[in-house]
Amino acid sequence: MKNNPVYPRRRALALACLAMAVAMPVAAQTQTLGPAPLPPGVAAAPPAPLSVAVLGSGGPGATGRAASSYLVLLDGVPRILVDAGPGSFVRLGEAGLSLARTDIVLLTHLHIDHVGELPGLFKARAVAGGGPIKFRVFGPDGRRGGGGAAAYPSTSRLMHLLFDQQGAFGYLRDFSAPLSWQVTDIASAVKPGLLPRVALSEGGLKITAIAGHHRDAPSVIYRIDYAGKSVTFSGDLDAEALADLRAIAGGTDLLVFNSVVLDPPRSPPVLYTLHTPPKTIGELARDAGVGRLLLGHLSPAVEQARDEVVRSIAQGYGGTVTFATDGALLVP
Ligand SMILES: [Zn+2]
Ligand SMILES: [Zn+2]
């Protein structure tokens, strides 16, 4: 086959971006990743202290977007991986980004559309160079299941199953560079009055976490603060976690909110036990004083009703709303 399978998708993406730009305000700081040639004699501007690269803006259906995944860049260097949805490996390469200095992994929950690409990305990290690798991995604790609820391993158990010596990919520990990890299981039980807790604090970087809620899947909400800027990741989130999201997202510069459903009753009822509708997203962004909203994890239903989603959010929130696209770079 001589056909280039990438081109039609890129063209479709470009057209989608164009349509989005016409339909809604997109802040000037949104750009597509990749090297931009500078005119002769023009010095490159220093990188933004905090920026977010979208590796995957979709999931769980195979709709042409990679599933949920983001890279957070500190001073222009990719340092923090937030979720690892299938397809993010390809987007990482397309974006020309390297994981050579990525050593922090934040998992919002252990659904496949958020962690399925972990082995691929870990191997990409292993061959990216930079000597011995020590990952700091954060994710939810587990759940035994039963009574109609599914069982989930804790994040440390998942890492054990994947990468321990006797795990599925135990060979990776010494494949290209010595690889080790330290896992922190974060309590995922939602309780009234819960406050965000510091998960990591070093060199001006602060990562805080609080329990999320996603029906029966143990979940965590993260906020990253660096050099006076901040980004908060909701993960997949239902109504039971809204108080926690409000508690952690106060005044955040960028809130990445997973947008899967339309306002009731336009989506199947069961999805409202898993996700948050646009009207509520807008109210929360307003209440939390969010600087800017990025909608990710986009479902076909949301794709096809972008104008309706924007209008619904705008009932509560007056800030900029952007629909994520794979390969976009946002500067909060
Ligand atoms: Zn999920
Ligand atoms: Zn999901």
C-alpha cells in the first residue's frame, strides 16, 4: 500500500481545528506541537514555566482520537505524565516530545482508556536515554469489588502485575536502563470536608491530590502548581466528587475537565453515574474561579454538539472554553 494513512487523519484534525476556531473562542496560547522555524536573527523566547501537551483527547471508543493522556512540561521540559490512554504513544512521537526527563506519573484511575498505554510509554522512556530511571507513580488505591461493583487493583498492585520481576513485562527493569519506581496509592474514598493533600513537593513543584469519584472506579483528582501557574485534572468524574474538585481547583489557571455527556436527558442515564454534564461543568468552573477550561476525553456525542456544550457551560462560566485536540499545547 502506498497510501499514507496519517495524512487523511491529520487533514481531518486540521479541518476540525478550523471548524472549532470559527465556532468558539480559542485562546492565543493554544498551538500545535512541533518545531516552528524562527526568522533569522530572532532569538527563541524562553519556554513557559508550565504548559500542557495533549497526547490523547478521546476515549474509550476508537473514534480517531487517542484516549486520555497529557504531558505536563515544566520550563519546556516534559516532566509529568498524566494518564496513559491507548494511542498516546503515537501522539508522543508525532509531537516530537521526549520522555527522557519524565519521571512523574499521575494516574486518575485505572480504566483501560487511562492506563492501557503504560507499558508502551514506559518502554519509550526506557529507550529515551538519561541513565537510571526512577519513576514516582501516583494513583488510586484499590477496591475489592462485590455487591455489583467491579474490583480494581491498587496502583501499586498494577505496577507489580506489569513490571515486577515476575510481572508481565518484568524484562523491562534492565532492558535499556535500570528502571525502578516508587508508588504512592492515594486514598480514593470521598468523605465530607475532605481537603487536598500534598503528594509531592520539590524544587518549586507542588502536586496535590484529592479523592475523585467515578461510580465504582477508585479515582483521584490532581493539581500541579509550578512557578505561580497551575493546572488541575478532573479525571473521569461524577456528581459525588464535585465538592472535592471545588476544594482542589480553587483559582486554578487551567482546569482540564473530561467531557463525555450532554446535559440530561440527552445522554444514556447510566453515563450520568460516571460523568459530569456541561451545565454542571460550567457552574463548577465559575465557583472554583477557574482561569480557563479545557474539555478532554471527548465523546462523539459531545463532538457533535459542540455549540450546545459551549452554550450550556456559558450559562455558568464566562471564561475561555477550549476543546482538546491530540497534539495541542496549552499554556495556562
Ligand atoms: Zn473511566
Ligand atoms: Zn475514561
